[in-house]
Amino acid sequence: MKITFLGTGTSQGVPIIGCKCEVCSSPDTFDKRLRSSILLEDEGKNILIDAGPDFRQQMLRAKVGRLDAILITHAHYDHIGGLDDIRSFNYIQKGPIDIYAQPTVLEAIREKYDYAFSDKPYPGVPEMRLHPVFKEGSFFVGTIRVIPVEVMHLNLAIMGYRIGNFAYVTDANFIQEVELEKLMNLKVLVLNALRKEKHISHFTLQEALEMTNKLNPEKAYFTHISHDMGLYQKVQSKLPPNRFLAYDGQEIML
């Protein structure tokens, strides 16, 4: 399995429009973050997790020529705002893209992209085949088994996903014990860590470190990072072994 971090930033990305802080002004490419998304390449399938407003730029930058499925964590704009641009894949692949998400998220997608689901859609609209996801059980993309993991984003239940010995969790600030069991015995865990200061709906860096200590994956990568985290080089230099700030374009092999 090959994992590519297409974006590792929070909802506004980094740099933030109009901000002149040291992170947003940094010339270091490690401090440039598009909205959070990853691409998994496994068993001949390309699986995307989340398609935010930087989707088009991310696909072009990573030279992605095919998408077999998109797993959506939740319906906030920074995670579904780029779905209109799947049209290119519809044209290339001559068919709809499979979208997996909770029923409430699928409903939100139908509402936001209502023009794609009309009885007589305008030619060229994005084509999506929607599949409901539930926290119980699992589902398959081809022969690849995907295990949903419910996490809490303040009061909103959203989905993380486990595939083999890899798991991706973003926008969480609480995970129930029964769901934590799904995240045991991992080689790689990707987990959100917004900043160092307390936040109402995201893990802080310290909380994310404590969670990785509890789950004990071989390696952990932190994503959904804001400019308030600080400069990449300074923060990374103080992290424990096998704990990393993820960065845009980073690739991991499993």
C-alpha cells in the first residue's frame, strides 16, 4: 500500500489568506498545507479519503489519473467542497465515482450538489454512485476491506477508516473505547493534531501524542494542522521517535 498526503492543513489551509505570522510567511515548503486529504494505492485501486476545495490542485500535483472510490469523513466544506471536479474522472473512466459516507453525509452531498442528482441532469455534471457507511461492520472497495471508525468532532459523529494495518482519523477530539479497539495493532496511524492550545473540536498536539501512546501504532503521522502549530522544523525536532508531523506530498509505503 502506498499512502500519499495530498493535503495536511486545516479548513483554511496554510498559509491563511491575509495572515503574516511566521508560519504563513515561511518560505519552507513543509509549512505550505492544502486542505487535508490522502490517497491510498493498493491492489490496483486508487482510494481517496476526502475531497475538499483543493481537490483539483491535489489531483494535478500528484498526477492522479484514476479514482476508484472516495471515502468521506464528514460533510464540512473542507472535506466535500471539491466533489464537482470528479467530472474529469467521470469522463476518463466513462462512469460514476463510488462515494462512501454516512447516510447523513450522503444527504448533505445530495443537497449541496443537487444539480448532479436531478431527474434530467445538465450534460457534464459530476456523476456519483452513493454508498451508505455505518460504524458497524465493514465494506469492500473491490477486494479491499474498509473498517469505519466512529469518532467525535465535538457533538458530530464522523468517520475514520481502517484499511489493513493503516488507519486515518481526522477532525476528532474524542473516541469511544469500543471504537479505539478498531485502531489497535496498527503499523501506521494518521491522526489530527490542530495546534498546541486547547480546541473545542480537535485534538491538540499533546492530546494526539497521548492517544498514540495509548494505541501504540508503530508510526503515527499528524495531520489537519493549522498555522498555530508553529514551524514544521521546530515542532518536528521535539517529537518522540516514530511520531511525525505529516506534510503535503509525503509518501509512505506499507
